[in-house]
Amino acid sequence: MKAPKILVLFYSMYGHTFRMAKAVVEGVKRAGGEPVLKQVEELMPEKYWDDSVKKAKEMMKDIPVADSRKDLKGIDGLIVGTPTRYGNMCAQMRNFWDQTGGDWVKGTLIGKPASMFTSTATQHGGQETTIISTMITLLHHGLVIVGFPYSFEEQSTLQEISGGSPYGVSTIAGTRGERMPSNNELKMAQDLGAYLTSFAKKLMEK
């Protein structure tokens, strides 16, 4: 059986979601999958980029920009990473999905497994609502939602402030973006990649 091809689709402004995406990719590889890492197109004009955004964009410059007409075809699973914007996915990620009507009509993604991860500025900054509201779009495409059960005990830690929930993986960035994902959060991101890949393998066996 061929390795499942897993699209890891993300947007990151300051690098937090990007670091989580790279950990997800490692998890996909660990489980025997073929990860495809793509970022969605930037919409914010460069004149509004501060030094932190410029630094992050330089770090991500070699990551291909996703093509909404092509990149959903031929995949066996999907993991979406978006920072929260007032409890919802960011405009850049929304813009990508708003261009996927052709694949919706064709049913390109029906029956494929999907998971999500996010980042917020604060501990209660909309992590769960961002993931749940992202699910709505993915369900319209017929994707099968794969959560993150409590068997992954990192999400239940009391040793540190940490993201993570049964809905998906998350990180807390700080109100000035000063906090990068912790080892605990990166471990969860890796585990999410591996967990989703295991579902893709099972579905490919059917």
C-alpha cells in the first residue's frame, strides 16, 4: 500500500502556526505518511508588516503557496492550521476555502479524514471556537473529522499553561507574540499528524 498523502495546509503571520505545522509534518512522517506542507496566500499588504511579520515571512519563504485549484486533488488526508481571528479562522485561510467550490461540486474530499490546529494570543482566546468553526467548512466538503482524544495526555497537563483539546491541537502565542509553542504543544502537534495519518491508512485499506 502506498504511503498516504497528507496535505498540511496552514497560515502563519508571526511563525507560531508554522512551527506547529512543522511538528505536524514530523508526526505524519513518523506514521509512514507523505506530508505535503503548503501555506495559503498572504492578503495583508506588505506596508502593514512590522519587523516580526517580516522575520516570520522570511522564515517561511521556501514553503510553497497552496493552489486552491490543484492541491486538494489526490490527497488522502488533510490537516488545517490557522490562527484565530475573533474565534474564527483567519481571512487568508477563509479566502483559500472560498475558492474551492469546484472541488465541493465534484466531491473531491468526501470521505477523507481531516484534523485542525490553531494558535491564539491568550489561553481562552477562541481556540476551541476556531477549530469548531473550521469544522463547518470541512464538513461541507464531506471530510471526516478526526479529533484529538484524551488518550493524548499532554492536553491535560497541569504543569504549565498549554493549548490542546479534544477538538484539536493549539498553542498560546501571547498578546505580543512573545511565546513560541512549548515542547508539550509541539509533542501534541506531532501526535496529531501521526493520528490523522493512521486514519488515512485505515480508510485506504477499505
